[in-house]
Amino acid sequence: MSDAWNEGYFTDEGYTYSYSREINPVFQRYCLLLRGFAGLETTDGYHCELGFGQGVSINIHAAANPGSYVGTDFHPGQAGHAIALANSWNSDARLYDDSFEQLLARNDLPQFDSISLHGIWTWVSRDNQQLIVEFARRHLKPGGLLYVSYNCLPGWSPSAPLRNLFRLHDRFATSSSARPDQRIDAALQFSEALLAANPNYAGTAPGLNAQLQSIKGQNRQYVAHEYFNREWNCMYFTDVVDAFAPAKLDYAATAVPLDTVDPLNLSAEGMDFLEGIDHPIMREQARDYFVNQNFRRDLYVRGANRLSAAEQRQGLLNTRFILLQPAESVAASVKGPAGEAALQAEVYGPVLEALAADAYVAKTLRQLSSALPEMPFDDLLQALSVLIGMSAAAPCQSEAAERLVQARCSTLNLQLCKRSLLSDKIQVLASPVTGGGIVVSRFHQLFLISLKQGKKHPADWAQLAWAVLAEQDVVLVKNNQPLNTAEENIAELTEQAHAFAAGSLVTLRALNIA
């Protein structure tokens, strides 16, 4: 394939059908608020995603948020999938297969409230990075935010030689006619054989083989795009800060709520050391050394508006929160760079109980605080941040915004559930409550189809699911063993359907998905 249009980007294998919550404007505004910054919130705003991949996230957000969406992905196959999905629910999102240069040349684009790019910053050339910065300079509103995620140093330093080995083999030793999966597997085998031959370098980096084994177990679509692009610009945090400065963008906040909980990330010595650094950018960069950061998810603002303590508190009190899973299924511990920490039962028990009250309906922080009068405000806020960081809870948009998008979320979700009749590629549905995507497995989507058809009993849901799976020669796996008979599969599906009815269905109804 010529580099005329792909510029060395690995286009032989499409990207994954994954969803990124960090691109959700509701989630982004919450992360800004958590760090004391104001965000733009309107019902007629414009949002842009650069490099939207298969278009799962942009379709979810275009359905679940008021306003309008524009996006591009220069891979025509991925853009085609995104556009077809958008057309299926009559979206007015404007989706293109433009390069960044072509997008920048357009004269029909609005000023955006937000611009988001997930992952691609690392994978594109320096010239394209400059085009992205120029796009933000021209098209981001004052007060607007930019989300960017990227591989970073120092955490990626040990893995960089492995990536170079993969690219070395792919460039010089792989037939151009080989399938993408064959090219990837051959490069992995070559690298494994090289390390087995005990090169001196391996002695200086004893964790290389473990990293290689981890990569071998990862999704091949992800591996292709992470390790096999020609371009790979892994940067320090301060390099990215400097890169966006010409667009008048200032670093504001992390889009990782768990990053705000210092005991999960830092030792006592680390916290003491960082406390002594006055400059926020210097402190943030130094922090990356303490946590050995390898991937950053950052929010930049064009003209940061810092809130007073009273304004921030008022904004937080007015924010609604919702559980995304049954309270009893929330993990009892959470992991961070500093290790694993148990969730204190005396704190998280009452918080989960309060969130689960009234059939899990979303509640403002003010309502939660009233329900837990003995709990200090800061403890409650930290507990919510931890639960959000664990993807067990989420911030919500206003009830007025929710009403505006309910109908189109329902339309999109119906189309996504119909797709589950044929494949398991997209396992996420749109919630008008959170403005974002909620993980819903293929089986649970099939159960929802049964509900839409008026079937009220879990046994009937299982029968529909099995009819679909059996026709495609798909069987369930239990205890690492495939279930070979129809009776075994139906029994397992029935058990899962009953569990769904008692658990996940309750939360999906609160999220206005079911």
C-alpha cells in the first residue's frame, strides 16, 4: 500500500470497536470541576473528535449529549463504519475521512466547545501534530477544552526497544502480501527469539520478556496500532504542554479521577517531595516519575477560568451521580501505582447504599450529603471520585439535558442491540443520564431485545439468546469449558438472565437504557 495517504500509519488492520469515556463532555466537565475549573455547558454547543476510529464513541456522545458533533478519521474503512452507524439512527453528526490537513482547509466548520483526540497524538507525525495544534488554535472557543491522551515518558522507556524490534521485523523481514495478523505474529516471534538468545541489552532490562508476553496476549487490533505505525512520538508531559501553547491552551486537569487520590498513587515520601514544588507544571512532570507514568489523559483549556472555593463547592453539590452496577458487585478494593487499597466499609458501605436508594436513580451530591449527614464533605467527594475512577459510578448531566437526548439515545440503542444479533463487536449502549456509554454485554443486549418484544420472563430471554447464538454456532464457556449441548447453554443463559433481571437491569433502568 502506498504511503500517499496513510503516511506510514498502520491501516491494514482496523482499530478496535472500543469506547472511551474520557471523550464524554459530561465526564470532561466533571474532571475540570474536580480541579476547580469551569467548563462550557450549553444545549447548542459543538464538539469535535479527531481520529474517531470505528466511530463508537462519537456516535454514543452525539446521541447522548445536546448539541452537534463533527469528526474525522482518515482511514476510509473506519470512517465508513462510523458514518453507517450514524445513518442508522438518523444522526446529524458530520463525519469525514479527511486528513488533518484537509480538515484544516475546510471553511464550513464551527467554533467548538470541545475538541478530543484519544491516543492518536503518539501515532501521527510531527507535522500532523502541528496541524492538530493549528486546528485547535483556529476552531476552539475561548473557554473551550481539549482532551488529549498519549503515550508518555518515563513509563514507556522500557518498552520502546520492543516496539523498535517489532517495526524492524515488519519493515525488513515480512512479506508485503502477508496478512496483518501474520505480520504481527511473525514480529512477536522474532522478538521472542532475539530475547531468548540473551543479548546484552536484555540484561540491562530484565522485565522485557514479561512485557513481550503481555503484548502477545493483547488484542491484535490494538497491538497493530500501538506498535506497528511508522510514527511513534512518545513525549514527556512538558513537551505536550509546550506543543499546545501556540493554541493558547493551558493544562488544567487529569481526566483520570483516581489521579486526584494521592494515597493511591504516591508514597508518603513522594507526597512530601511534590508538596515542596511550587510550579504546577514542574510538579506534574515530577509526579510522572513517582508513578512511572506511561499514558496520560489530559484536559487543556483555552483561557482557564478558575473557580472560587465556594463556586466549586456549589457546582459539585449540584452535580448528579449514579451507580453503573449493582452496589453488591462493586469491588472491595482499588489498585493504584502505590499499591492496592481496601475500600473502607464504614465509608463506602453508606455511600453505596445512598446511591442505590430509590432504585438507583441519579442523585445530586447535595442529596447524598443530606442522606449521610455524619460524613464529612471531603470524604464523600473522595469516595465518589474513587467509585468513578473504578468505573462503578459516573457523573451525570442535568435533567433538562437528559430529556433533550432521551429519544435519540433510544433510537441508537435499538440499532446497537440489533447489531448484537449478528456480532459482539460493540458492547456499549448510550445513557441519556450520563451523556456517555455504558458497558452492556452482547448477552445482555439480547435480553434487552426480548424485553422490547414484550417477553417478561428470564427463561424467555434465554431462549431468544440461544436461538441467535445456535444459528451462528456460538456456545457459552463455563469454568473454562465449552458447553456442548443446547440444554447446557440454555440453562446457563437462563441463570445469567435471572441474574441480569435482579441486578444489571435495575441499573440500566436508572440509566434510562432499559
